[in-house]
Amino acid sequence: MKDLKIIIESLVYISETPLSVNKLKELLVDVPEKDIREALAGLADEYARRDGGIFLAEVAGGYQFRTAELSAPWILKLRGGKPATLSQAAMETLAVVAYRQPVLKLDIEQVRGVDVSATLRGLLEKNLVRIVGRKDVPGKPILYGTTKKFLEAFNLRDLSELPTLREIKELEEAESLE
Amino acid sequence: MDYRIKLEIFEGPLDLLLYLIRKNEIDIYDIPISLITEQYISYIDAMKSLNLDLAGEYLVLAATLLHIKSRMLLPVHETEGGEEEDDPRAELVRQLLEYRTFKEAALEMERMKLLDRDFFTRKDTGDDRADAGERPVREIGVFELVEAFQRVIAGMGDMHIMEMERNDMSVSQRISEMLDLLREKKTLTFEELLGMPRERRQLVYTFLALLELMKMRVVRAFQRAPYEAIRVCVAAEVDVGGDAQE
């Protein structure tokens, strides 16, 4: 398709959430997936080479324009907000959910040794964590997992991109103590 | 979001214990229980004297430490196989290591590039939340919701009965669907939320899902004026911080 790259660039620009290849396929009816992927890769490359204020990033199963890191303070000024932060409690809870999902509230509390109701609710409201189902045990407790927004917020293509845990190696060593 | 000033206050009992182990340069696999217990308890006392709200979890761990300490004082019995009895500290060490793993994971995640801090994306600038916040709204309680629900059910009376295929609907599924919908539309009226086509089974599931979400305080129901439609929205941002005291 002629002008494919131009069209895709506009579409990604105007989209408020990462635009997936599937969605693009749906929009650009007859264009083969291979061409779409090539156009996206080409665009990402162009932005990277230009090294300007905007980059095309592949996150959360789609493509999204993001600003350069060094502009952050000025963007915050423009938007008149404070930077997004998560408290240590929220970050720890989020880490347990991210690595252990699907996970029960009880499991998180066992790891952290504190009640996590409020923290978990905050993460649900921020749409970083969601309810993924209920465990099939008495009481049907709620299982939690991370959202697409979580991948978007932490700049991840998928969950496999999370940093590796300082491995279970040490946990195993502890078990040999028992 | 508010800035939170953190003094030497810990994320929980395990965090305090890890701190003491680090401070004393102790081998985590060979914790001198009586030393650590003593220090742990003096920290708790100090926190109490500062009038800090001390969560019960701190006391539970203090009890655990004392229990381990007492077990350590007992002579070690050799079992018949010649194996030593379990080290009474083993479970605590496992817990500590597990917690440390995730504490470190959290620190690493903190170092990652974060949306709306290190980089930004386009977003629609229409401030939806302000819209709901500016006008006085009245929170709707469970009883009013039940009344509204009964009105809807009563209104179904003369609709033709439509048999729908029984599908594997569940409350938790409705919860996720409802949240997705609310995030997309920001606010929906109670009626919209119950959706069309009205099928009794779906109505009940949707209503239960709504009650569950309200119980978790993830969504709120409100009314702009008496007799206006009841609206539902995702609860306003709250400080994610203050846990432990919950």
C-alpha cells in the first residue's frame, strides 16, 4: 500500500493507548501483516536515529509515541502535575503481584508481612492491578494480576521483560537449612 | 499524589528485621536470635514511645522471635536417623529471604523508566474527574441501590421472556468487564451498567459485581441531585501509600 508508513505514523500518533499490530490489521484491511510490521520497525528506527523529543516504543503489545526522558521536567511543568510515584509499600505489593500472578491477597500479605488491603486498592484504582478471577477453594478468594496499563507504565513489551528476580537460588539454599 | 516523608519507619516487621540484620552485619542464615530479638523489641518500644501507630504484625513477629529463642534454648535431640531436628529459625529465614527478594525487585522496578515520571504519552486532556468533583454529589448507599435494582426488575415484568443460552458467566468476570467499561466511559448510569438486553441472570450477576466493587471501594455510586439517575464511576484516586494501618 502506498503511503502505508505515513498512515501508520498518524494512527499511532492519534491513539491514546499502545496501538497493536492486530488493530492496525483491522484498520488497514488488505495490508499484509508483514508490511505493517516493516513500516512500524522502519518508523521506530527513524525516530531512534533522529534522537529527538519523541520516540516510537513497543510496549504492552503495541506501539506508542513517548517523550524523551530529558524533557520530563518541562512536561511536568506544562501539565502542572507532580511526577507519578508509587510508595515503597505500593511498589513491593506490585512486585509480588507482577512476579507471582495470579496471586491471592493472602499470599502477598505472607510475603510482605503486613496487611495490604489499602495498597492493593490503590493499585486497582490506578489500573495497574486487576482482578483476574477467583481461586477454586472455599470462600472463592479473589486472584490478582497486572494490567496492560502496568506494562505501559513500566515500559515493558510483556511480562517476560521484567527484571529477573535475584533468583530463587537463595530460597533454595534456605530450604536446605530446614 | 502527595509526597510522603519517610523517617526510619519500616514497611513492616520483616523490613525491620532485615534492617537489623544488615545493621549488625549478621549472616542471614545464622541469625543470633537472642541479640536480634532484644534489638527488635527495643525498636518496638521506641516506636511505641514515639506514639507511632504500631501495627499488630510487629507484635506477632516479636512473639515468633521469642518462640524461636525459647526453642533454641532446648537441647537438640538427635532423631533415630541421626538427622538433627529442624532449625527453629528455618521458616523465618525463608520468609526473610522471600521478602528481601521482592523488596529488591521493587527497588529495581523503581529504577525502571516510569510513565508520567520519566516519559509521557499523549492523553486526552479532558479532565473527566474534575467534572464529577466540581458538582456536589451525593453518595449512594447499598439500600438505595437495592431499591433501584428492584425498580429495574419490576420494570422487566411485561417484557417478553427471552431465553438466552446459558453461558459461563461469573461475578468475577462481570467485575472485570464492569471495570473495563467504567474506565472507558468514566461514568455510567446504573441503568446503563445493567445493560440491555435485560436478562434476569445477567442482571443479578451485574448487581452482585457492583456490590462487590463498592465493598472494595473501587467504584462509587452517586447522584447529582435527588431523583436524578444514579451514576457509577471508578473511585477517585486515593493515596496509595498508607497501608499497614488499614
